[in-house]
Amino acid sequence: MTVNFRFNERSENLSSHSGLALAGALLERTDLNDRLSSVELINCKEPVISHSDMVFSMIGLQCIGKPDYNAIEPFRETPFFAQSLGINRCPSSSALRQRLDVVEDAFDGIIKEESARLIRNTAPDIKGVSTSEGVMIPLDIDVSPFDNSKTNKEGVSRTYKGHDGYAPIFAYLGRDGYLVNLEMREGKQHRQNGTVEFLSESIKYSKSITDEVILVRLDSGNDSLDNIRVCVDEGVEWIIKRNIRIESKADWLQIAKEVGQKSNPRDGKTVWKGEIYRNVAGFEKLLRIVFEVTERSIDKKGQFHIVPEIEVDNYWTSLEAIPNEIIWLYHEHGESEQFHSELKSDMDLERLPSGKFKTNALVLLLGMLSYNILRLCGQESLRDNGNKEDNPSYRGKAGRGRIRTVMQDLIYVASHLTTRGKQWFLSFGKYCAWAKAWKSIYQRFKKPITEGSSRAIPVKV
């Protein structure tokens, strides 16, 4: 039989989102407050509420998975929201909407630079891959359509996924997936349109974070020699899946039989892996292509094909590693799909709140900073710093904490807020499993910044 609970209201200052203090501690490690407040907007020359207060308010909402203007209203009456994020005056939903509408792209460079600086100075490590040519940090760039069907938002159009929405492009650094760059795009925009400039900018931000060798990975939608030229000019390695377009699969099968290494995984399936070099106009050196050609005369269910089925995958690459390693390294690029999912689902950023394209672009850009804040909180909780006893006993080993898990474990932590002698105290419940870990993470985030590039941790192939 369950307990028959009665209700009692008290005047205590309670918070169900204590993790916003972690977000505030990370924002304090940036120069966003000063840099944003110094920007003069044409339509808002003397703001009553500062630009930084507006931006921090939206970041706070995104960190709890509520990136909607109206979600700010309950927090206007709760002091902890403003105190934890360093907000002097919490805006109303209408004020927040109106301010973001007039910003347009005035904050873009500041937010991207400060986000990269925060990762460099705070990330416990940048996980790379240990290849036969040394440790490399992957830079995964990909487009991920946002479904905004049945809306009249500016810029919403048909995407290659078959629904109406936007088609933003993202750049993730390291195997933990730190978001170093993004660009809002209309749904109908071709993925290669504007990618050369985006790639160059993403490499610049990545180099400001780590001194290790960077490995750019792109899929066949970005098979362009212009992208390879950027990689050559920037001095980074690359693996780009080729789009064979009008090239004959039969010709590739012939090449594979002549120079490839043959294997038979099962009856009716033959695979050739190998490499060739091509002379491409505009490049001093021959460009290497690694290929994997599969011929199936019997499918996996035992059905015989009248005409054998041919599948061709090949990749432009600057690496000299064996074909198996190149193919494995490219397949790891698919992990970035998980990062897209965390942004769209865990943070609820897929259906953006405004009807204006540039406002939604700003909200998504702030989402990049919020995403990195949550990622840093998660990775900090996993860091092996001799305080393993701080973590809950039920927690297993993990290399990366999903954003939803970070929000549930560290952001949605209830606490009691009290003040005494001009000092503020957070009191956690007796049975709060994450209390010790939370306090340890907060204390590390509040330490003075030590400038320098984040170190790289190799992950063996």
C-alpha cells in the first residue's frame, strides 16, 4: 500500500536545476560578458538589459533542454537562475525574442572564438586516433537536416532527406565530439555550396584548440577537389569519400582484380581492397585513392543473383596507411551522427523557435556553446583524476557521456539555496548520488584558467 501524501508549501529557496551553476562557472571562464556587451547594435544602441544577459539566458534554457522563449518566464521569479549564470537582469520572453531578432550575425565571430577558447582551456583531453602515422585528431564535418515541416519559417525548404526544414552543417573535433563550428543553411542548399569557406574556418578553430595533427573526414556529398586544396593549403590530413558519379562499376571491378587484395568473407561474396594513384590537374603530387570493391553472386539469405551485384567504395586520402586502416578510419566518421542526435533530440534544438532565418541561426549558434558546456561537464565527470570515489557506485566505465545523461545526472540536481554572511550555499539532499562529483567538478571549473592547447589522448585502431 502506498503512502497517502499530504501537501505543505514553504518559503524555502529551492532549485531543481542546480547544474546551471556549472554552466555559469564555464561561462565565467570566457570573455563573453565583456565582448558581447561592447557590441553596438543599430536597432538597440542603449539596451536596458545587456546583450550578455540575453545570451546567457538563452544558453541557460538550452542547457536544461528548453530552447523556447516562453520557457524563461518561470525563471524570472526564481533568483537561482540569474545568480548561477551571472545574469544581472533576467529578461521576459518578449524581450528575449525581440533582442535576438535584431542581433542577426553580429555575435557570430565572438561566440565561435570564445567557444573554441573554452574548449582549449577546459577540456580534460581531446581524444584522437592512434594510426600507423601517429596520433591524429579527427575533424568530422557533415550536414544534418532539421525537420521543421508544416511551418512557414523563413528558409525552410525541401531537404535531401525528403522533408521540409533546414540543412545546417557541423564540424566536430575529437572522438568526444566537441562542436567547433556550424553554419545555418536553407534546406534546399547543396551541401558543397559554401563548404570550402566553412572547412577553412573549421580548421582554423581546430588549430586554436589542439597542436596535434588534424584529420579531416568528409562524406561523398563533399567530394570536391576544392576541399582537398583547402586541406593541402592548411597542412592537415584528409579522408574524403569519393562520389564515383558516372564512373563504371565494372571498370572499378577490373581495377580491383588487377591490383587489389582479394578476400572471401562468405560463399558468393568477394571483396577486393587496394589503392591506386591518379594525376589530377592543379596538384603537384599524385592523389591516392583507396578502394573497396565487393562482388556478390549470392546474397546473405542464400539467393543467387543472375547478374552479380557490384558495390564500390573509394576514398581520397593523404595518408599512406594500409587500405584496411583507411577504411576503418572513415567508418568511424559515422559516429558524428550520434552528435547530431544529441543536439536535435537531447537539447530539443531541431525545431527552432523563431520564424526568422537569422534569428534561428543565432539560436543554433548559441546551441553550439550550450552543447560544448554540457559536453565539458560530462567529460569532466569522466576524467581519471584520482577522485573516482566521488562518482556514484552504479556508474560504469564510459568514454563519453551522452548529453541527455549529463543533463539528468548533473544539470537536474535539486538543491536548497541559502545565504549567510554575504555568502551563498547550495545544500544537496541526503540521498543525492551525484553530490560529491558535482562539487568536485564545480571546484575545478572555478579554478583560474591556465592558457594552452588541450592535450590529445590517442585511441588505438
